[in-house]
Amino acid sequence: MARFAEGNLITMKTLLTAITTICYLCVSAQYTSPNNSMTLSLQDLVEDSDGAVLFSDGAYEIYEDITISVTDTLVVNNEFVKVDQGVLITVEGGFYCGSSSFLQIICCDAYYEGFRFEETAVADISNTSILYGGGIQVLTGNFRIEESSVSFHSTGQTTGAALNLSTGKPEIINCTFLQNEVAAIASAANSDAAPLISGCTFDGNVTGNSNRPQVNLGPSGADTAFVMLNVFQGNPSLTNVGGMGFSLLAGGEGHLVFSQNTVMENRYGMTVFGANVTSRIEENIFMDNDTQGEPFLGGSGISITGFGENEHLILGNSFEGNLWGITLIEAAMANLGENDNPEIGPGENFFNDNGNGGEIYALFNNTENTIFAQGNCWDASNDDLTLAEAELVISHVVDDPELGEVIFDPLGTCSLLSTSINESIEVELFPNPSSGQIFVRSRERIKVVEVIDLNGRRVFQQSVFSSTGAQIDLSNLPAGFYLVEVETAKGFVTGKVCISL
């Protein structure tokens, strides 16, 4: 006999599935596993929980709070689970969840309380959809979730994010976070967590339109947080919502690598705030982060507010259609390229059409610090940009004597690829960034053009047969950076193209 009305579920490609708006007369008290080193299945809980967990019409139904004790482990595989309104699932021991199944769920109005993984817990979740709950509180560093969805969560067990982290090095790999009421992922401001967040999609989170980013990390301690290969897609109607935040509001120490992400249509692309913080921001796309439209309240591709000791390396990124490209505030210390420093080299950042009030602002150095920014493309539509023209899109001591200097000479190129074998070969690739239609032009005859993604996979190959020019269509590729290898009659040339769809 089914005890759930149509609707509100928390799906799991294995465990958690859903929650409908149910008014059900509870039949038992909460359940706690026996804490005698048992490995439990959901069927075991049905047999042992005195009605807190039932099985009906092909689904497991949880009606009361359940706790998996510190020495016990719950294993869930290929199951469909419904969770009643207000129910909290607490894990003190082990939790392993994996499956290849998926179920589409239509939600109604009620939500269960959520999940709580205590400091003693060990969790490994894969191929699971966890939907329509009150969030996942993670107090353990032994937490991994992969190929899963954490979406449509309200506030409950967590109040700041659908997935709230507290410590250690949790791993979030190839997951989807869609339309959660608050941030998708956050970590505590008063404890250290250094997560790996890779290959995830964040789309339209913070549906409450509160002033926070889709991912909001705090201090990492002496360790480093890695945020790589993700997509941060904003909802333009949510005008207060940013893309990525890394802030040390309560002190501490923080280190971040933010690499190969695409951040689009948020209030701002990325903010970094605090003292005792370092970041390496490279090969990302920051595009159209201008949804609020108020230049003095946001709109930067990257905004860094620094105090005390701070250091930020910004290399190989693309900035297009933001209200500001990069803004540096207070005592922020950034390096956008230093040609004579072999550990840094040219910046190779691309800027195009970042501005407000009729003015273009690629870089605004609103600090007293001297900033190196050599080897960058300050106007991607103009590969013949002069120093005087670059000066017009950079705000620094020339514009206000109280500001620090930006050292941007020599300029970088906007379309010329570097050569890997024969330095005499000249090949142009334009436009760059591009929406997908790219022209290759060479002084030598072109034989083959290949495109390789940043994981080393060949995603495009075209034989040109002795022409000195070619048009290639990459519009079917995801936004991001790609390596282009051009074989000419005199050798090979390699370079990088930015696809910004």
C-alpha cells in the first residue's frame, strides 16, 4: 500500500528519492542502527526499524528520522527511496550509495529535513540524484560524491548551501547542482575545508536571489582548494547571484586553484576576499557576468579584495561582456603576467568588450600596488593594438595618482599562435575568443588542423590539402580552451583558442 501522494521526492540514482507532500500518521519512533559493526541494506532497515522504514510498490519509504551508528554501514544500490516531510537522515558510520538507474521526479511543496554526515562518517556516493530536501550537512572530510545530482533543495539541515562542507578534503566530481534555494556548495567561515570540485555544472542556483554566489568557499587552511573544469551558468533573472566566491571573512588561511572553468551570466564571475590568501586563476572563461547591471555593486569577471599578505596569479583567462574585466581593491596583490619571471611568463589573458557607462574597463587597479600585467590581449578584436590604445582600457596611476601602476608593456597578441617546432612559421587564428567559427591563415601551405581538449582528447581534425587558409567549425564543442595544432609544409604550429558560446 503506497503511503505517498503524487509528487515531492528526493531521487537517487540509488538512494534518496523523493519527497511528496504527504500528511501521514507516523507509525513508529525514530530508528538508530544497533552499532555492532553491521553492514546494512535498506531491506534490513525495513525488518529492524519497527515501521520507520517500509517497502511499498517498489520503493523504500522513510517516515521517521534514521541514524546509522558509528560502527555500522548502510549500503544502497539501485533503489528508489521516498522520504517523508521533515525527516532527517544522520550518518555517523559508513554510507555507500551507487547505481546506474535514474528516475525523473516532479516536486510539490514539502521537503524532508535533509542529510547530516557526522565527523565520524565515511561517505561514497555515485550515480545518485538527491533532490527536494533541506540540504546535505557534511561534517566529515571523508566524503566523496560523483556523477550525481544535488538539486532543488530548500533550507533545512543546511541554511547556506545545498551541500555544506566543514573540514578536510571532500571530493565533488562530475555532479549537477540545479536550482537550489541557496548556494550549491559552501564551506564554513570558521573552519578549514579544501575540497576538490571538478567537472560539475552549477545552473541557476540561489533561487531565493540572496546576495551570495553559486559556490561559496571559506578558508582552506594550509591546504589548497581546487575548483576545475566546471560550468557556472547563472539565471539572468536572479540579479543578486554571483558565480564563485572564495572569502576569508573570519580570518584564517586560504589557498585556491581555479582553473578551466566557464562562468557565465551571473551578477559577477568570481570574487576573492581576505588576508593570508593566495589564488591561481588560469584558463577560465568569464562571460556576460553583468546581470544586475550596477557597476558599483558588481559585474566583474574577477574581483579581488586583498588585505595584509595576499597573492593572486591570473593567467590565460578570457573576459568578455562583463561590466569590468578585473578589479583589484584595497591591498590586492595580483600578477597578470611577468615576462622576465620564468615561473610566471606572459599573462595571455584575453579581454573583449568589458565595460559600463560607455567606457571599456579591462583592468581596474584600485590599489596602491604596482601590478605586472605583461603579455596580455587587451582588446581581442584588435591584434594591432598599440600601447596608447591599451592604456585607454587600463585604470591605474595614469588616471589617478593615488593608484598603483600597471606594467603592461610588452603587449600580448590576440590571434597569433606560438610555434612549437619552427619559429619562422607564422599562423593566425581568428577571431579568438570565438563562438565556434574559426579561420586559420598561414604564410605556408596548411596540411592538417587538429583540435585537442585540455584532457588530451582529439576533438576535431580537418585535412586542408595545400591551402594557406581554412575555416573550421567548432560550434559543437563546449565552451572552454582548446589546443590547436596546425601542420604546414614547413612544420607544426600549436596554440590555444577560446570557445565562448
